[in-house]
Amino acid sequence: MEKLAIFGGDKVKTTPFGTGKRFGDEELQQLKEALEQNTLFYWFGNKVKQFLDKFKTMYGAEYAVATSSGTSAIHVALGAAGVGPGDEVITSPITDMGSIIGIVFQNAIPVFADLDPHTYNMTAETIAAKITDKTKAVVVVHLAGNPAEMDPIMELCRPRGIKVIEDCAQSYECFYKGRRAGTIGDFGCFSLNDFKHISAGDGGMILMHNEEDYVVAHKFADKNYNRFSKNPQELRKIEYIAPNYRMNELTGAVAIAQLDRLPWICERRNVLGERLTAGIKDLPGIQIHEVKEGNKSSYWFYMFRIDEKAAGVNRADFAAALTAEGIPASVGYLPACVYEYDMFKNLEGFRGTHVPFNLPEYGREIKYASGDCPVAEEILETSIRLNISEFYTEQDIDDIIHAFKKICAHYAK
Ligand SMILES: Cc1ncc(COP(=O)(O)O)c(C=O)c1O
């Protein structure tokens, strides 16, 4: 048996992981063209428009709105879905705050649905358990490039008039039964922050299927100004409050060039993620990052779980052993489920107040506590996260697999 690096043996990974450049001449050329337009305002320039056209074509979607971030894209979708004070919005307890922020800013109440233990996504069953007469929308988070099971979710929500917003911030080119996540619900929201598959520094977009949603979303992302009207008097015919979440032309320019890279990035991540799964799926105590049959993940990260009994080692020691072998690994993903954050435990939506939880429009008691979503909590307690990069080589993945095998052989009885 090979001696583990953590106990003084030789490391598995002796060569650096593959890296590469994310931006190049294409982005520079686009930026130059944007500046030469002599305007960086999306309504006057062409870059944001070109970007949206390209994204719509790629996704086969009819309407798209650009925003300043993934968070704002979700807020705009919520606004366009008519979410307001007193409404409940069901979402995931393992997600970025970007899924939650818009809900609270609309003075609505986030409600958390438990997750599938191995895909880490919400399911129709876990959502159904949280539906009340106040449920206005569901923000379905496709975590880490892996699609949620959308058909049953749509079958649950559609007849009840519940709007479905897909949070695809981590899930570009991720396929549910051959369809792209982001085109199945009423709205699909994406992020261009610097950590995502593609980056424009920050930015976001929303896909939708009908003109009415498009007009409302477009206005909601731009102070509720009506830029569609030919009558200048109608620009500021403001009916209710909406933020300024506009994308500027520089962001749009970079995003155009980034879209060209997207299919390759997602394909590579898929190949590498699948290779890793194939290499570790039969090891004792290792529970892979499951992608349901017929779906395709673009692996924003790879998160597996440890069954400590079968593996013969606890997760902290397994992660430490991997790291010692030269494979960076971090325990869990978030420090706790989102509903365990102080703002929820203390019901403090806006600083120093209990709004929106105490609004008369809501008129109900809500409490958030550890134990609310037991499967999600178990996921965070037993998972280890690995990076996946499109620049990794097959050899990098084989080295990771080698390290897994070495560690499992050492610990498993
Ligand atoms: C699942 C999820 N939703 C929403 C967001 C928010 O995106 P942004 O950072 O662009 O606001 C993120 C970003 O980390 C995310 O991972």
C-alpha cells in the first residue's frame, strides 16, 4: 500500500494543475469597438444588444434583458413575476445570497425547501412540502452546473399559478433532458461575475418567453423608465419603484467575446467532471456528485460526500489527506444553510428592523431554525468540494482519482 503524503509518503500530484487565459484579443477588440461608439449607454450603443441577441440565439430564447449582476437578474425576474410584500418565495438553503437578496428587497418572505441528497438540488417533492396560499414564486437553483428535475417542478407550479425562476448563475450550458436550464421556467437568470464559467467582471441576464414579461423586466431593470415609447413624455411615466440594474456597453462588449468561449468551457468541464465520477464512483464511502440520467452538468465545482463508516475516515481527515496529496479540497460549501444566517435567525431583513417578516401584508409568524432542511444540513456536514477548471488536463483528473484510490485503500476496511 502506498504511504499517504499526510504521513510522510510521496505526493500524488507533482505537476501543476492546468491553467489558461480567460480573456484575449477578442475581448480587447470588442472593448475597442465599444469605446469607439462614443457612448457606453446600453440603449444608445450596440454591444449589450448584440450580446443579448447572441445569447438568445445560443439558448433558443425569444426575449432577454441584461443586468448588472446575477443578483439583480433574479431581483428583476421577481419584480416581473409580480412578487411583492407578503408573498412567499420558495428557494434553496444551499445557495449564494444572490438568490435571496431580491426576495427580501421585494419585501417578500424566503421559504427554504430541502434538497436531493446527491444532486443538491430542490425537487418537486421538497417544494410541494413548502407551498402555501402565499406562495408566489419559486427560485430553482441549479447548483454547480447540475440541473434540477424541471418537469415535475413545472407540473407542480404551473397549475397553481406559481412563477418559476431558474437561477442558472452556476449553470451555463447545463441540460435537463436535452433542454437548457434557463429556458424551462418562466424566467432564467445568469451571472457574469468573475467566478462563473464566463466573466465580464460582473453582469447578468434574464431569459423569458413572452413579450409582457419582457417589457416589465426591461423597465424593472432600468428605473421603470419606459424606453419603448416613442413619446418622450412617457419615459418617466413611473407606476411603482424599480432599481437601476443596467448593464453598460463595456460589460456587454466583454460578454460578447466570452460567449464564444462558453461552449468549449462547458464541454470541457463536463468531460472532466464525468471522468472524475467514473474514476471514484465505486470507491468505498465515496458518494459522487450525482447527475440524473438524461441530464448534463457543466460542473461549476465538484462536490462529493463521505460516508464516514464505509470510508473508514471522517471528512476532515479525508480532505486533509487529499490536500496533502496535492489536490486542493475544502470541506462543505457554505458554513451553514442560508436560513441559519443571523438575518434569518433574528428575522432582521432590513438593518435594525424585522421588515419584511413583520409586515401586515404577510400577517403570519415565520421562524427559521437549524433543522428546517435536514438533508441540506447533512449535505453541508458531509461534503468535500473540489475545483474543476476547463484548463485542467485529463492527467490532472487522473491524478485526483489516483489520490482518491490511495486514500481509500489506506482507510477503508
Ligand atoms: C447560485 C447563485 N445565484 C446567484 C448568484 C449571484 O450572482 P452575482 O454574484 O452575479 O450577483 C450567484 C453568485 O455567486 C450564485 O452562485
